[in-house]
Amino acid sequence: MLFRELAFSAADGEVWQITGANGAGKTTLLRILVGLHGFFEGEVHWRQPLAPSLLYLGHQPGVREELSARENLRYSQALSGQGGDPDAALDAVGLYGFEDVPAGRLSAGQKRRIALARLWLDPKPVWVLDEPFTAIDQDGVTRLDARLRQAAAAGTLVLYTSHHRVGDDVRRLHLGGAGGAR
Amino acid sequence: MSRVWWAALRRELTLIWRAPADMVQPLFFFVVVVSLFPLGLSPKPELLALVAPGAVWVAALLAVMLSLDGLFRRDQESGALDQMLTAPVLSVVPVSAKLLAHWLLTGLPLALVAPLLGYMMQLPVAVLGTLMMSVLLGTPTLTVVGAIGAALTVGLNRGGILLAVLVLPLYIPVLVFGAGVVRTAQDGLPTDGLLAVLGAILALALSLGPLAVALGLRISAGD
């Protein structure tokens, strides 16, 4: 069992940092929350249907190497119904000039930036981000950090796993330890 | 909804087009296997014509199955599958686009070269049209049914053998009727009825298959 007696409720405009040792179940918890993982006991309630309001970035960035940065982002937009200018978003994550390069020729960090570019499109009310700071350089971390705070200030609920702490009033959910979740 | 479908179709066609090995491999397999029959068996026209329907159909069936192992693998490894499953559209929309794209670039070429291979196998020219028609009606069924197996085995490391075990029994009706149509045409009998049966199997596969594939992907993602 990964965790038990885990209960929390999150509201608009809050930032939740989920922490825990490797293998504590951070990714599994996020997958349960977004409905990808069905094998658990308990209940997850969202105030409104989750799918239209969710922006989920998983452990893998979901970027296909055969497609260019712009093609990847455009398809994400079509799939999720998220509006916004893809080129401006790619510019915001520092991929200006790389829009038409196949993602397979970019570095791991740049691939992750393609996925992260969705955070700079028209905002969705719920962000669930699995290790968004992984493979991102110092400058990218600063920009992402600022973007998460900005979104939370505008009323977005942000749930993310990482050891990086966003702001001071971030709420922490720590998984692991002898008594399950705390 | 239809906008997503077209976007998905475009994406899938682009993906296969940019990695053409996935497209060429089944076709190459098909041509090579059938070409080996005259070498291994005997070049006698009457013997070749006798085994031709079965040989062409078995090769087509295996070629389709070969192409399916990797159908969802790269989407799963890259995380694109999770994006699809959490999107606010029914998974069956992008899934059906993917199946169509896959068939257009792997199944359809098989149907197009089948008459050529049939001719090489000494089938009478009058039968070649029927052969092509049977492969045209049969391969989409093989793709859709095989995709159900591919969806269920996508999370496994070496799903290839399991995929074959799951899917081959379901392929048998298509093989029986597909090769049967060609044999019936060889005997000079009317083939409409048997082609209609292939069409009926295809209709069943097309109506329920994509739903089963979408469900299979959701199950695979859940563990």
C-alpha cells in the first residue's frame, strides 16, 4: 500500500506542493486525482466535471519526437480545447526559433518546455503538474515559478510534485513515513 | 468533436509519414513472404494457384499483426496517451482517427499489391479483382481487432507474443472467409455472399472495435 488515511481539500487560487521520498506515491496520487488510475479505495470529488477544466502534465512530457514543437503544442490545444497563440507560448518558455524543429532533436529540458508551454496558453482552472521543474535550467525554473504564482493569484488551483517550493504560502502535502500520509 | 478528429487524423498521418519504417515494414514482409512460396514449394503453376489464396491471406494477416505491436507504444512511452485519456473529448475520437490513419498507410498498401502477388502466384487474372476486394474488406477488420489487443498489451514490456495469442483466434474468421472468397472465385462460383460476410464482419469491427480499443487503453493506463 502506498498511502492511507489521506484526506485534503483544495480551493481555487491555492498552490499545493506534494512531497515525499522516491516511491512514496506522488505520481500515483496525481494519476488518481486526474482519473487515470482507477485501482484505489476512497473518493475523489471535483466541484465540476474535471476534464474540461484540467491541465495535466504527466511525468513524461507527452511530446512526440517526430513532430515539431509547434505541431505538438497545436495538437495538445486541439485535444484539450485550450485556446491561445502557440507561438507566443513557445516564446514564453524560451523556444523562440525552435518552433519548427522536430522535438527529437531537442534536449530533454527543451522537450519538457514544449509541454510546459501549455501553461502560457489560455489558462485552465485546475493545473496538475507532475515534476514540472525536472530538467529545466535555472532561468526556466524562475520563469515557471513566477508563472505558477501568477496563475494562483488569478484563481487557478495548482497541484504539483517537486522539491522546489513555490512562494511562502504554498500548502504542503507530505506522503510517506510510518503512518502513511500526514 | 470533428475538429479534434481531423486534427488527430492529421497528426497520425504525419507521425507515420515521418517514420516510414513502420509503414514499409508490413508491406515488405507481405511481398517477401509470398515471393518465397514459389521458391520453397515448386514453381508449378497449378500447385501455386492451389495454395495462392491461403498463402496471400496468411501473409497479409501476419503483416497486419506485425504492424500493430508498436501502434500505441510510442504514445504511451512519451506520455501522449495520458494526455489523450485526460482530454475533454471521448477517447474514441482520437482513437478512431489513429486506426484509420494506420490502416490507410499499412493496410491499404497491402490491398493494392495483393493482385500483383496473386498474379505471381499464378492466379487467373479474372480472380485478381476478387482477391483485392477481399483484402480490402478484410484488413480493416484485422487492424481494428488487432488494435484491441495492442491497447491491452501496451503497458507490457514484451507484449508481442501476448498480442498474437490474444488476437490470432479472432483473426480466424477473417482468414477463413477471405481465403474462401478467392477460392470460390477460382472455382468460377459467385462470390457476392462471401464478400458480404466479410463486409458484415467489418461493420461489426468498425462499430464496436474503436470503443473497445479506447477502453483497453484506459485499462492499460490504470495500472
